[in-house]
Amino acid sequence: MGATNGVEITGPLHDRYDEILTDDALALVADLHRRFEPRRRELLAARKERQARINAGENLDFLPETRAVREDTGWKVAPPAPGITDRRVEITGPTDRKMTINALNSGAKVWLADFEDANTPLWENMIGGQLNLRDALDRAIDFTSPQGKTYALKEDSELATIVVRPRGWHLDEKHILVDGERTSGGIVDFALYFFHCAQRQLDKGKGPYFYLPKMESHLEARLWNDIFLAAQERLGIPRGTIRATVLIETIPAAFEMEEILYELREHSAGLNAGRWDYLFSIIKTHRTRGRSFLLPERNAVTMTAPFMRAYTELLVATCHRRGAFAIGGMAAFIPSRRDAEVNERALAKVRDDKTRESGDGFDGSWVAHPDLVPVAMEIFDGVLGDKPNQLDKQREDVAVKAGDLLAVDATEGGITEAGLRSNVNVALQYLAAWIGGNGAVAIHNLMEDAATAEISRSQIWQWLHNDVTLDDGPKVTAELVDRIIDEELEAIKAEHGDAYDAELFGRAVELFREVSLADDYADFLTLPAYERMP
């Protein structure tokens, strides 16, 4: 498609795409790109500069230059907004048509409509998802499965509130160019939804709301705040209508929670404990810092680990001090309707998880499957009763120091061959699905997203570069990992049977070897993966 006002669409224009890629919507994308892209690039460069200092031995700490913000007891975030005053259960998932209907109908208070980690940034997913959200707000959406089952929306009063998660700052959108440059995936996702759906949301009595992922500093939050101001002004939406919840899913952001809330305060709806990406960030940030930052295998790290307890308790205390919501982490278990034992184990773990979170003062939490909504709802109902949230629970008992957030070496657990094999097996299955266009993948009774593969490949990279010997076997070497990749691929092939896609798994293996065995560490595996997509 030729350039109009400096905007060029390089992706194919399928049926109805012209309804989303209108001249006026693309003009908003172009305006935001021209005004804010230089700052995005500066902030991404600042990430690399800080990482270089950490590699050289510097430890993360609370910022001395923002001490006044932390010590000022006078400021609060904006008051709770309509539709997100009660957030006791939130469901997450990609924006395909079936999930859109199921999530909105699930009984959850909020649906995180995901253009990020539970989604693959395939062009068709990104624009198709925008269409699905607009159609849902217009009540013009339905779905019929290949088996003939039909799906339709319940009454508006029974639907979850839509909260959109755009892509993180690190991801480009290669199919929309402005003045010949790739655009920011996050700006594209935000701008297209805001242009088409902000007023639609307001007409239903709820504002346009967002989840902001992968941020690493309060300056990155300031950039989002300035984008919100510019977009509201351009479309004539009152200032402060937008509300955003920030995922604290990087270790640098954990040291700037208060400052992030401050930067977004007129648009802030709280913070979320994005625990799986947080684990990925711990490994990634300290990957060259030796054995004191070496985590045990993925499945051994629980939310009761001291450094994870420090992180979640600090999040609740920080949010409630400033009048912001604290939203808990993901229950990724998938209930089994065929295996009662598997089902009961999954539900027991969900109950334990949500009991801990509700007791700690979280105002709500996430689930990945509609069947888990009643379980999580029951737990939070038991604590909240008729109250919509726990903002009155101040957690003045919490006193977290920098060393508590960095106490990785106090985590119990080992590194076994089974753990290594699990990392390989799950990552290969996830990457094959991701490359094929699916970012939310059921693997071994868990709903996995990109954080799973990131943790898996990062742990292997860290073990290789820290001379780790397995508790029950040999030293972790590239040769050992290569052999296990081949063996796990055969096991996957046998498990999948006729559904095994040799071409997709071949590409997954190539990508996995690149991001786990190469000398140079890739900041995000989704970056080389995206370049492998059409």
C-alpha cells in the first residue's frame, strides 16, 4: 500500500482491515511516532547502558535522585475509575474471536485483552484483534467452532471490563512505516485501539484502560503518560480519562514502583505482579554476575522464595499507600475435564496461590482459563465480602530493603537433568506454536506465554556460562544441551503424532539454539523470532 501522509502499510490488507487502518487512525499513529519515537530510542539505549554497569558489578538500588517522591506522603494516584473499582478476578488472553467472547463472558471483573505475551505479533493477529475488540464493543461479534458450537456475548452488565495490553517498548511494528521508519508496536496497538474504541468504551460508562508491560524505569512510564496526554488532546477526550495498570515484571522496575505510580498518577490504576517475566528479568539482568544470582530450575522457584515475597509485599504496600490497586499474578493451571486427579491438583494450587495473595492485601488476581474464575472469585469473596477492594489495608508492617529484592541466593531448590529437559521441552513446544501464530499455548496442563520460553532459554544460557553441574548428572555444556534438544524433539514428535509439524519445529529448534547457546545473549527472544515472521 502506497504512503499516505508519510504512512506506509507493508502488510497485506485482508477483509475489513480498512475499517481499522483508516487515514485518521493512521494519522494518530504518525503523530505519536514523530513526537515520541526519539524518546523511545533514547530509553532503550539507557537500558543497555544500565545493563553494562550491572555487568561490571553495579547493584540495583532505590534511586537517590527520586528520594523526595518516595518520602512525600502527600500525593495519591487518581481515584478508582468506573468498571475497574472491583478487580477481584481478572482473566487474561489473546484477542482472537473465540477468546474475546469467552473472556468477556467468563464472570471475571476484567479481561486483559492481550496484544503482548499471550499473543504472537503476526500481522493478522494484530489487526484482527483490533477488529474483534471494536466488534465486541458494538455487540457485533459471534463465533462458530469447526464442531458447530456457537459463541455469543451475554448482556453488557455481565461482561468483563476490557483492559488492553499493548506491546512493550522493545518491539517494533514492521508492517506500518512512518517516514520510512518502523513504528513502535506499543504505540500502534495503543493508538489504533484508542482511536476506534475510546469513545465506544466511554459510551458504555467505562473509560479506555490499559496494561503497560516490560517497563524498566519511571522515565519509561513518563513517556507513556505524555503519549496519553497527547492522544486525549488530539481526540478531544478529557484529560485523565485513560487509566493504566503497570506490570512490575522487571527487576529494575521493582526499585521504581513509587516513581512509576507518580509519573502516571492522573492516569494510574495500579501495579500488577507479573511474576513469570519478573523471574526472566532477574536471570537476564544478572546473567553475568556469577553464582550468587543463580536461580534453581524454573519449577522449583515459588512465590514463597524470600526475594519473591519481598517483591510482592513491597508492591502491595506501595500501591495502597498511594491509593492504587495491587493486582496479583497469574494462575496458569488449566483445569482438566477428563482427569479428576490432575484437576484437583491444579485447583488446590490455585486456591493456595489466591489465598496467599488475598491475605497479603492484593485487590485481585489473574487467571488464564475461564474455569478458574469461580475458584479465584470464591477466595477473594471470602476476604473482600461486599468491599470492592482492599485499599484500606495499608501494610505498614512491610519494610523491604534493596538487598531483600536481590536475595536470589536464598532460594531453595536444585538444578537437575529433569529441570533442564523441562526447559527444553516446553520452550520448543511454545516456540513452534509462537512462530505458527499462537502465543497462548497449553503445555503439560499449564497455559504458557512468552515468559515461559524466556525463562527456559535464559536459565540454560546462564547455566552454560556459570559452569553449572547438574545435581544428578554432568556439567551443563552446549553438547549436552544439543543432545537433549534432539531427544526432547523425538519425545515431542511421538506425543504429537500426526499433528507434529516438522517445519515449525525445525524453525523452533533453530531459534532456541540461537537464543540459548550463542555467546551473545539476546535481550528478548521475540526480537529474532519476529524477524522470522512474514
